Amino acid sequence: MRGSYGDRDRDRGRDRGNPRFGSSRGGPPPGKKFRNPGERLRKKRWDLNELPKFEKNFYNENSEVQRMSQYDVEEYRRKKEITVRGSGCPKPVTSFHHAQFPQYVMDVLMQQNFKEPTAIQAQGFPLALSGRDMVGIAQTGSGKTLSYLLPAIVHINHQPYLERGDGPICLVLAPTRELAQQVQQVAYDYGKSSRIKSTCVYGGAPKGPQIRDLERGVEICIATPGRLIDFLEAGKTNLRRCTYLVLDEADRMLDMGFEPQIRKIVDQIRPDRQTLMWSATWPKEVRQLAEDFLKDYVQINVGALELSANHNILQIVDVCVESEKDQKLIQLMEEIMAEKENKTIIFVETKKRCDDLTRRMRRDGWPAMCIHGDKSQPERDWVLSGTINTLTDISLRLDSYLACHQQRDEPKALADNIHSYSQPVFNLTAVTD
């Protein structure tokens, strides 16, 4: 049974069991508590001859793309700083209609006023739609989320409907709850017209609503590794139906120590899946992960392999002594907040400093609020709607209305700084000593 691009009732059949894929219950038996995440999960032994077949190549090259000569392809890649490694990579698409997405996807693209694909999308769309494993290396804020989510929607709509007890068809692993929430919003925007359900699974929030979403059935699950491991161990979901796997910000997940959890999760997914890995850098640890998880993959690189900041951001560095920081911060805030619609985000090094600076700013009349690891998820969500945010060193994803992003304390590592501020904002001022 094949899916289609058309509007579909994806709930059909969820009240029936599905013997082809097994049931979702039968979690681990009660017993001793395990200290290491994922210890209760056992590596599955897959027999591809017994697994249901599925399709993953849905790409039909547009006639305009077919007419592109090899010179045209190489010239386009040169202008967009696209480097391709691997065999059989399709030609890039220079417009969204070249990718031949279904009309309901094109409608959302037009509503959001997207004119043409970014570099990573131009080469990533045809590759992902072809069913190939791929690695995409591009700076944060380059449009990679759509690069994997739009092909995921096409992939899902060609698969059999979910049955009762089935887990997700598409799994996106992300390093932080903020990134996971952002991806889930995009998945909702583009999937709702074809009734593709998605949910976001992350720590720091009640488990109940997340479990209910999974038990009702979702085609797309965006998850942080730790919380997903918890649910897999408890038998609240499974990955037997997963045929489209995305590792978003793989380098960041490895930096945060998630490699053991990632490997445990991937062991639960059939080996003939399609896997897409996205990263801002290409260190040996990420290369090893790609070699272990991907088959005959194509690597797309946009820009330099070294980690670099988003060049659309104006950076101003003001080196000063510690005693001058507060006065310089006040001067900057007066300039920034002269425009009523402006917002700003200030990064500091520690939770205590975050709280102290927020108290001082509020005492002086600034509408400041803070976020750090000791804040609950509802507090974080509430603060993110505020005017001035003061944060410790965490990875955030904010909308493009931000007019300024300040770094009050120097970053411990350049890579952390770039991951934090390489989003579509207009300028950056670093006040450091």
C-alpha cells in the first residue's frame, strides 16, 4: 500500500493492531534500576528479508534541471560555495518548484514568502528525496531544517498509515529542548495540511502529555536523546516503523556527551533506513559517527569546513577591564532600546552572574528576565516572550526579529559562541575583558 501526496486521513486504522510491525507494549520487566541510560535496551538483530519493504526514492528530476549542463552545475555550486563528496549526487535545484514538492507544501512556502532555496536546500532537497543517506555541513542558520523536513513529509506520505501501537516514521534527534521545539513548530506548519502529526520529546517538561502524543500515534517525533531513551526503556514508544532518521547538530550532540544514547537509539532502528546527518563542523568524532550509521552517503558542504560564524551578522568586539563592563552595557542598552521594537539577548558565564545581572538591570529600570539551567521549562518559555533576555551559555534558537545580541562575558570556546549566535540577527556586540 502506498501513500500519496494528497490530503489524507492519517488516523485510519489506528484502532487495529498491526502484526507486521508488532505491538508497542511489553516494555522491560520490573527489576533492578539501571544507572546508565539505555542499559535496558538491547541491540536488535534485524532480518531484512522479514521486514516489510518500503520506498524512499521519490525524486523525479525537473525538465529544467535536466537541461543543466555539467558546467552549469559546477558554476552554480561554485557561486553558492557548495562542495560535494560522494558518487551519484543529483544536480542542485535552483527554485522550489524544481523539487516538485506537493502543492500543500508549496502553499506554505509561498505564505512564508520564501523566494528560492538556500545553498544547502538546493543540493539537499534532491539528495534527500532520492532516498540517499547524506551528511550536510553548513553554518547554523543556513536553512537545514527545511532541507530534511520537507523531504520527510514526502517520505511519510508514501508509507503505509500508522496502526495502533506504531512508533514514528520520522525521528529527528536534536541536542537541546529549544532546538527540538523549533523543529517541531516547522514540522507542524508544513505537515498539518496532510494531517501529519508530530510531537516534541524533551526533558525538563512533564512526561504525561508527551507520552499521550506518542501513544495516540505521531508520524514525526523530534526528541532529545535522554528523554527518548527514557520512553524507549519504559515501552512508551518504539522505533520499528522508523525509516527516516535525522541527526541534527550532530557535532553539538557529541560535545554534550550524547554519543552513547545516540548509538543505543540507532540500534533500535532498521538498518535499511534513510539517515541524514547535519553538522556545523566535521571533526573526526562526527566522521566516525557517519561511517558507523550511514551507507554509501553523499557529503554536502556549504562554505568552509572550519566552524565559522554567520557572515550576515555584524560583530563588534569591545575589550575592556572587568570594572568597565557594567557602564558599557548600560550605554549599549540605551542605544539599542532607543528603538521600541528592538530586543536583545545577553550571554554571561554562570547562573549566579545571570541572576545578579538581571537583578541589577531590573533595579535600574530595565525589563530584564533571565534563563539558565535551573529554570523550569514553563519559566523558559515565558521568559523567551520577554523584551530583554539574560542567559547562561546555552544553545538557543530565536526568531529573526532580534535586533541585537550581546556577549557580556567571553565564551569559554569559540565554537560555543558561534553555535549560540549564528542565527539570523543583525549585529553582535561582545563586551569582554
